[in-house]
Amino acid sequence: MMTLLFTMDLLLVLEKFLLIGAVISFALVVAMYTTYAERKIAAWMQDRRGPNRAGPLGLLQPVADGVKLFFKEEIIPIASNRFLFVLGPALAMITAMLTSAVIPWGEYIEVLGRKVNLQIADVNIGILYVFGVVSMGVYGIMIGGWASNNKFSLLAAVRGASQIISYELAMGLSLISLLMMTGSLSLKTIVEQQMNGSWNIVYQPLGFLIFIICVFAECNRTPFDLPEAENELNFGYHQEYSSMKLGLYLFSEYVNMFISSAVMATLFFGGYDIPFVDESALAASWGPNLTALFCFMALFAKVLFFLFVFIWVRWTIPRFRYDQLMDLGWKKLIPLALANMIITAVVMLLIKN
Amino acid sequence: MERLTNRVKVMEQKPMSFMESLYLPAIFKGMAITFKHMFRKKATINYPEEKRPFSPIFRGLHVLNRDEEGRENCTACGLCAVACPAEAITMEAAERTPNEEHLYREEKYAAKYEINMLRCIFCGLCEEACPKDAIYLSETFAPSSFTRKSFIYSKDELLIPHPVNEPEKFEAAKGAREARQKN
């Protein structure tokens, strides 16, 4: 093991660690301020003002919320399964973060003559990895709900599990038609194809629609927030949680939103592609570092737009009833995704011949 | 069955069409509405910095009035206590001594004057009953507190600040009463 470590490029290890640290802290800060944006936008949509007391424009509000959660009493119910009770929120947070590993945040930068890829891991099965991690996310909810030993939590966990599993099918099917076009599972390759051609949303509008609906369901966001339905299930699976364990559950939702926005931007909206700009010409004139910065800004703008859509939808539409949710998933989205797949296949064959 | 009014709206109960069952058109319509609301005028105000104007007949906390020289108007006649439907007012009268003439306007004054703000219903009958213009309801709200005892306001909490010694505080406590009475 030690010899393996030494034979590896130590600088590469360091580089990856720094990149991981940067991505995770960035994701956390963005998630923090998404909570602030959520409250502000919710307020505006309801003709209110939103938080404006803590700091200028209320910008310190997320810090105040975090500090409050840290100082709350940590309660672990006697009847709960202690180990799983602690494991639940940790798992929710870890799976929320893990997906960020395969997202390309930019092309590359040059530091001290080294070419640093702005992607933690350019695995050739990137999308499969995303699916694998996302389906693990359901364990955070299930374990948390079950370990609480509370019937509301348990019901919520069962709901959450069945919802996420149902919508994963439609999600996967909608992506298959995208994969038939790109022919690659690597997110970096998909982005590079979009940089040379046009964005995938042009070819796959229906696929994107199905995908975004499924992403809403996977993130447990309204209208699919049945696991935490506060008026039916008393906040559902995190009812027994307090202090920062509750904070991790709430926070992982926002991290999930951020990461899935990044995935949507990468798959359908060109990733770090700046619209109407030739990046290779830009890199030639401005150097790779500045170009990477602008590419990252482009990706971040797309992510912010999707985050806004998440919030916008949440404060517009009410929650689905459970049977409506299952109807939509199984009877509408899966057939639509299948139809989309067949149409894509037929059109591709017609173009080829 | 014959209808009583022509306002009845008959609902059609037909199954949703495919587009409707996708919910999307309705969702987009709703999103357009919420987006429009983001730019509307806010219904709320930044309260401690901004305050809404009171209605001319607003009845807030009581004020025990003084005349221009700063002498208390109240003669402890007890008419306010009699008028009070909630029995919130209690008082004790005392006789003015010769060296107290700068403190009290008439020979009799209220040595103790208490209003229980938890009993008070802010009807303003005490103000109407007072023959000496000694008590009126101002534009201050009842503040919050942790104890019931602190809601029994004694004379030093009710008295308006001295108009000669503390003119600024007096003006602030007076409220817009005179302007209202002119109208």
C-alpha cells in the first residue's frame, strides 16, 4: 500500500485533494445561500420582504440559522436505534456531496506549469456513477425514518423510498435517449460534444422535461415533497431529529439541489460552455486560466438559474397526493420517456441512412 | 330543482385530458403568476423603522394629562373609574398642600392612580367621562412583558412628561391628539 502511494504522482494526489476541498466548500456555501435565496424569493412571491435583519440585506441569516442549529440540544430518542439514527443524516449529506465528483467545472487551469483538470474524477461511466450515488441517497431518508422508531417517520421513509425508486426509472429512461445521441457516459465528453455542436436541450426537449421532473422528485422538492409533508406527517422522516443532525438533513436537500442543477446544466445546457463564444479561441488569446474562470462562471450562471426554478416551483404549486404522484411517475412519465426513446432511435436511424 | 339565485355556477365533472393530466400548462400558468408577484409592491413594511399612520380614532395606552405649566389635571373625582366597564382603574385621592400648587392644578389630586392594562378593553369611556381633560388614550401600543404585575400601570408610567422641563419628551408622548380634535 505504502509503495503504491509513493509510486503515484504525489502532486496529483495533492491536486485532487485541493480540488475536492474547493468543490465541497463551494457546494456548502452555495447551499447555505440557497436557503437564504429560498426565503427571500418565497417572500417576494408572497409580497413580503423576507429576512433583512441579520447583516446588510439579511445576508448573515444563513450563518445565524447555522449557529442556532449548532447550539440546539441534541436529542436521541431512547427507543431509537442509536447507530442508525446517527448514520441517517451523515449518509444523506455524504451522498449529496458524492455526485459532485464527476461534474466537470471547467476545462483545465495551469498552475506552475501543471495542467490541472477541473473535474475531480473523469470516469468514463460518469452518468452511471451519478445514478448509483443518487439511488443511495434514499438510504439517508429510509435509515433516518426507520431508526427514529416513530410511525410518522416510518411512513415518510416508505413514501420517500417508493417515490425515489419510481422516479429513478423515468429518469434513467429519459437519459437513455440522450446517451444514444452522445454515445458516451462520460460527462466531460458530453460537454465537449455540446461545445462543438449545439446544446442537447435542442435535440432532447422532452427528455429534459422528464429529467427535470424526476430531479424534483429525487430531491424531495415540492410538488414531490411527500416524505416531509408537514401537514400530514409532521415533517416526516426528520421529525425526531434535532440540532445539527436535523441541520444536515435540511442542508443535504440544498446540496442535492445544487448538484442536480449542475448535472442538468452539464447534460442538457452545455455545461461550462459559454453560449456563442468559441472557447478555444478565447483560450488562445486570454490564456487557459482566465478562460476556465469564465467557463466556470457560465456553468454557475446556469446552475443559479436552475436553483431559481427549484425555488420558483416550490412556492407556486401544492404537493401531489400520493396516488397522483404514482400515477404521474408510472403512467405518464415512463411511457413518455419510452416514446421519446423510440422517436430518438427512429430519427437517428433515418438520418444515418 | 328551481334555483334561488342566478349566481349558481354548475361545475362540469369530466375526466382530465392527457395534457391536463400532465399538469404542465396549469403549472406554467401558476409560475407566471408567482413571477409577476415578485415585482409587486410589498404588503409588509419594515416595522420599527417605518410605521403605519394611525386612524384618527385610534385608542392606545392611556396618558394622564398636564396643563401648559406642567400641573396635573386629574382631581381624582373617580368618574373614569365609574365609567370603566372593565373596572381597570383604581385611584386614591389626596388633598393638595399649599406648597404643592405648582404640581396639581386643583385642590384635590390623585395620590395613587393605577390602570390594569390586562383588564382594560381600550374603549375610551374614561376619556369621555373625564370632566378635566385629564386622561386620554394615546397612540402607543401596550408593550410586551413577562409578568402580570408589570401590566398594572402606576401614575409615573401614565403621566405625560413635563411640558416645560422635558418639552421634547412631552411632544413625543402627546401624539397627534390636538390635530385630531381640530378635525
